[in-house]
Amino acid sequence: MTSSTTAIDRLDWADLGEQLDREGYALLPRLLLPEHARQAGREAGMSNALRRVTLAVDDAGRGELFYFGGDLPAPWMAWRIAFYRHLAVIANRWSESLDADRRYPAELDAFVRLNREAGQTQPQSHLNRLLDGDYLALHQRADGEQVFPFQVVALLTEPGRDFHGGEFVMTEQRPRMQSRPMVLPLTLGDAAIISTAQRPVKGSAGYYRVNLKHAISRVRGGERIGVELSFHDAC
């Protein structure tokens, strides 16, 4: 499974940067081989290193989240390191376009140290397991002083076979405009880079920020397992 980190380095990062600039997300089809995706899905909830959170029917949604600790199992730790190295370049370009002072270090371990100094110590990366009737409501993980503008999500079960419904959904709110809905057509082994909370959009007077959230629609049968990788921690 760790060989997928080589695939990450070989991605067309110039094209991915353009997709992120244009849409706020970029699809990575079959980044995981199907058998590897299923293996990672089967491991959901089996490790004592995971913190299990059961969501009731409330504003957060319904289902189970399995939070990783600081040391993520394979392949997720290697994914975080490899993705961060490339995404930090785009993140700094976004900051520059918005005339923001924030700059992100080149390596993940340096960014993690900044999180610790800011009192952000709670890992946010997790597996999500949704059964019939479960869903994750629209949300964004943007708490704390240190917020990285990208996350990575992946699907570990197969739509139409393992589950029905459960689409990955994003919304984007631009000033004085209606929200723009987006459905990411993920299938088994697919991943996507998504905007965490805000991204720059070029207007007639320069760049401005737009707000983004993401969700998983209601599962209509079966079992949907996915992973959400965050590069910053919560307070």
C-alpha cells in the first residue's frame, strides 16, 4: 500500500494546482488499488489506536468516526507526508494571491510543530463508517490558529455494490451569490484533494475568499467507509 506514495510524487502537480484553483478540489482516480482500499476499509475500527466517536442524529450527522492518533497507520502517515510536501507549494501561492502573511513550511513535521506551539494537539484525521440512514452534515475543519487549506479524502468501499447513496458533496459560497453545490464522483480507491474552508477566486478587483464546506449524503443501504486526512490538528 505504501507504494501509492510514489504515485503521489508522480502526479501532474501543475495540473492539480490548476484544478484546485478552478474548482476547489481535484480528483485522483484509483490512487489506491481496489484490494488495498478494501483492506484499509476492513481495518476500520479494529485498531486500539483509533478513537471511536458515534454520531447521534444531530447537526453533525449520524454514523461512526474512527480518529487516528498522532502516528497514523500505513498508508495514511506516508500519504500525509507526501501530499503535504506538494500541497504546501500551492498553499503558499494561495496565501500570496490573497496578500496574506501566512507561509507554510516545506515539510509536515515543521508544520506539526507550529500546531503544537499554537496549542493544537488533537488529531483530526479519521476513518468514517456510515450504514443505512447515516450521513455527515456539511462542515469544515477550520478551528485554531494553524489551518492548512487542503485535506485529502478517499473512498474504501464501492458505490453500487457495497453501498448506495453516500455521495461526497461540497458547497461553495461566494459573496452575494447563491451557494454552488458540487458532487465528487468517487469510486473504490479514488481520492480527492479538497479545500478545507476557504480558497481564493479572482474577481474584477483582484482575489477574494470564498467559503467551502463538505459532507456525505445519506447512505441508502449497505456500508460506506472512507478516510479524511487533515494536515492540521484541533485545539
